[in-house]
Amino acid sequence: MRITGYYSFESAHRLRDAGCSDEENAALFGPCQTIHGHTYRLEVTLEGSKLEHGMFLNFEKVDAIVKNRVIQRLDHHMIDDEEYFRNHPSTAEELARWIWGQIEPHFARLARCRLAEVKVFEGEHFSACVDRSDFEQ
């Protein structure tokens, strides 16, 4: 069984690869190399099988973790200010990986569920999704 929490936040960023020159960044990212913003949507999906009191996790617990570890840090902030993005471009793909890293340890401590998927929508037309298989070696 799966449950999904839906969130949105407003953030700014600029796409740059720290290992590239200004010219290379311009070629890679075009106008997105300058500061700009998005309305991001976030879907956090958890899976579990053992229900207790008709649920495997209270939605309020999901909200508390996601809002504390992600939304409060990114909403109306510059994504690139987060330490991770000093060495990683703030693409939707890297943002999804970062979010996974922020919340997965908190869900891993809970007995009846685990994080299954994180999906980040950058605007209306594109999204990036990570799941457990992206972190298994």
C-alpha cells in the first residue's frame, strides 16, 4: 500500500556547474544560468503493509517531516544556498535527490513504512523522480 503527500513551494535558483567555466555553463544551461524562480510541486510517496488503526502512518507525521526538513528550508529561499548545491547544480533531478536525503532517514526510523518515491515538478511541464532503486548499489 502507498500514500502520497502533496506540497508546493516557491524558490529561486540558477543552474551552474561549479566545475565549468562561465562559457560552458552558458552552453549547458542557457538562460537558466541566471537567477530565476519556480513554483515547485513535490510528491512524497511512502509504502507500508502493516496497518495499525487503519493506517500505516498518520498523515500529520508525514507533513511534520516534509515541512520541517524541506518546505521551511526552501519556500521563498534560494535553493543554491543549501550546502549540497555548492557542488551540484540545482536541477530538478538533483533537487529530488537532495530532498530524498533530507527526509529518508526520518522515515527509515519509523516501524511500519519506508520512503518509496520523491517527485519534484519544476513548473507545469517537467518533473524529476527518484525512488529507492536510485540509491541502491
